[in-house]
Amino acid sequence: MKKLRIGIIGAGGIAQSRHIPVLMKLSESASITAICDVNEDTAQLAAKKFGISSAFTDYKEVFNEKTDAVVICTPNKFHAEITAAALEAGLHVLCEKPMAMTEEECRKMIEARDRSGKVLAIAYHYRFMKEAQAAKKLISENEIGTPFAARARAMRRRKVPGWGVFTNKELQGGGSLIDYGCHLLDLSLWLLGNPAETEVSGTAYNTLSKMPDQVNLWGSFDHQSFDVDDHVTAYIKFANGASLLFETSWSANIERDDESLSLSGQHGGIDLFPLRLNQSKYGMLLNTHSEWLPGEEDYALTQARNFINSCLGSEEFMVKAEEAMQTTRIIDAIYSSSKRELY
Ligand SMILES: NC(=O)c1ccc[n+]([C@@H]2O[C@H](COP(=O)([O-])OP(=O)(O)OC[C@H]3O[C@@H](n4cnc5c(N)ncnc54)[C@H](O)[C@@H]3O)[C@@H](O)[C@H]2O)c1
């Protein structure tokens, strides 16, 4: 069987904790040929740690005859440039989320994909979770009717990431919404069938993170230079009449983290995390609870396998770039609705 030869660009947290270990587990169908980081020590150390033969500091050096595809794990600011360059060089791309910082950047990535004929995959891994897969199937089998109202919350209790560049607007394009909320927003849009959005209204806050005496459970950060949102509320209307009520936070004053998504259809509803199906059937209201099967596959492994198989031509990647672009467009519209101010 042909192996996909993959280069890793950006050798930080997500590359080392998720992409590299998962690709190593799939060594029958993929090999890691090179790793690149602008920080030479990071690139060298990661190469040594994972036994990768080539380490570079310039991503263009990864684009050579020994590599078929790249996984892009840099800060958000560089996603569009590196993706377009890799596609133009004839490589397939798995780009970390968010796809890019603006819709215009996403469009350029899609144009590069269309010119190259290569795969452009975006790592919205929540879609690969068992609950998300089951919910999508239940909807496609008309178990709840057409979903018209969705509610999504991606709420962390006092967990602003205290590492990397997550609180740097210049490099990331925003905070809690573009980094964390994007997952639940993307998942909601996908489960609703990605209808066109017609109205987006939102408010972005960073009141809490500006206060130096606040408890943070994920390390420390500079309160003075913190210039991104840490809490966002939004309401989105769609052309098919559906709506989404959305809230995300890195730093909420709540008792515990809350990651939830629920959808209402004409004759039933679905809650995710944990998955529940609520239906009107046989003259009764039935609520079906789910349980995990032992030995189920890890979503990161499923995502990587789907990427490899889509590059080798046997599958389509589940997250379409056009859908990921809609997520970016709505994120941008929420920030614009908030007049780019942080309250
Ligand atoms: N899917 C998820 O749940 C998830 C989780 C964490 C991070 N991410 C995404 O992954 C990306 C990276 O996040 P991270 O947590 O690994 O950050 P990180 O700061 O730990 O690592 C980023 C690395 O990229 C390097 N880098 C910066 N510019 C570069 C360039 N031009 N070329 C090559 N290397 C460059 C940095 O030196 C750093 O080592 C972000 O886009 C983030 O949104 C996704």
C-alpha cells in the first residue's frame, strides 16, 4: 500500500500532543518526513523526540520531492500564507482550525486548492467525535425533522490559555471565540446543514481578563497586553428560518466547564455531550440516553485517517473548506457586530 509522506509545519503544542503521535500510530499508511518551526531549537528537539529525519526553520524547505502533504500547526496568522504556498507547490494540506483569520484569506486558500487539485482539509476535530457523528446520522435519517433552533455553549471556567500566543490578537485574530468557540460554532453549523447566514449579532467582552487579581486555572498571562475577547455572546439567523443562540468563554464565572449543543426539530430534539435523543413517538415523549462502547476510536485518529485516505483518493475529507470558511465568516461578523470593541 502507498504511504503518504507528511511534513509538520509548526512544532508546538498541538503538533506534539496530537498530530505527530496520531500519525505515528498510522505508520502503515503514513510517515513523517520533516518537521519545521521558526524556532530552530523547537524544530530540532521535536525531530529528536519523535525520530523525524529532517528539521527546518523555513516552511518552504518542507516542500520537496520527499513530501506529499503537510499538517499546518502555526499560529492562525500564518495559516493562509503557508496553506496557499503548500498547495501551489503540489502538496495536500491539513490546516489546524480556525481555517484563517478572515473570509478573504479563506477564499485565497480555496482558490489555491482549486488551481492545484490537491486536498485542503481543516482540522475541526469535534465533527469526528462519536456524539457528533451520531447526531448527524440521526438528523439525516429524519429522527427529529428539520432542526430549526440550535443552542451552543463552549464555556470554560477560568481557563485562559497561559502559554503560546493565544492572547495575542495580531497573531491569533481574537481570543475565546476564534480559538475555542469556533469548534462548537462549526459543529452547530454542520448539524444545521450549513444554511446561509442572514443576520449575525454579537458582543465580545474582555472585562475579566483585564483585572489582575482574577484566578486563572491554566497558567498566567499578561493582563496589561491582553487584547482579545474572553467571553462572547451571539445570535445568528439563517436563510432557511433556523437560528443559533451561542455563547463562549475562556474565563466564565460558572461552577464548572460547560460544553453543550442542542438542536430542536419539529418532532424531536438532540442534545450532545452526552448524546440524547428526545422524541415524540407512540403518543409519548421518549428520551434516549447514550453510552460509550468500549474500545471506541479516538477522534484525532479518525481525523488523521480520513485525511490520509482523502489524499490517497479513497475517501472525501469530512470538513469541507467552504464550510470552514463560513465558520470564519460568522466569527468575523460577530466581532464586527461588536464593533470590534471589547466591553
Ligand atoms: N484543534 C484543536 O483543538 C487545537 C488545539 C490547540 C491548537 N490548535 C491550533 O493549532 C495552531 C497552533 O497552536 P499550538 O497550541 O500548537 O501553538 P504553539 O504556540 O504551541 O505552537 C505554534 C508553533 O508554531 C511555530 N511557528 C510560528 N510561526 C511559524 C511559521 N511561520 N513557520 C513555522 N513555525 C511557526 C512557533 O514557533 C510554535 O512553536 C493554532 O492555529 C491553534 O488554533 C488547535
